[in-house]
Amino acid sequence: MSVTYIIGFNVRPEQRSRYLNLINGVLDAMRDEPMFVSATLHGDPADENRFLLHETWADHQDVLDVQLKRPYREEWHAALDELLAAPRDISQPMRSDYNQS
């Protein structure tokens, strides 16, 4: 069963460019993963340093066991403490509704 993560990022202003460079590299690499479904990065129009990532994968356990350990994520994970003004806010949807027509 697929799983979607909603991840909020509050980026330090002086790290915005580096954040975008690193996250774009991760998103570009994820696109080629067989269990990847979709990802959308949102920017907050009221605060250029706040971002929201909506990320969907085919299997939660694969994310934990395989995807988070991919080599292309190493630099990203190592930089998070420097990039972020606060810890990431990670949540999973409790309900999803779709138009049936």
C-alpha cells in the first residue's frame, strides 16, 4: 500500500540556496526509483524560507529499509542541521478523498 509523507521545512535564510540545490538533487534522483510514486515541493508565498514536501512512495517499509539509505541522500541528511532553523515537521495523512467521476 502506498504511503504519503508531508514534510515541512523552515530553512535558515542564509542556507536557502544550498537547501534548494540539495533538495532538488534528491528529488531528481528519487524520480528514477522503482517504488517512487510522486513528489511535489511547495513554497510558502508568505515566507520564502518555508517549504512543504508532499512525497508518495509505493511502500512504507521500503522507504525505511532502502530509500532513506540511498547514497544520493547522504549529503542531504548530513546538511540538515545546518540548513534548517527548526527540526523537520513530518506527518502522514490520515484520510484521502478522490473524485469518483
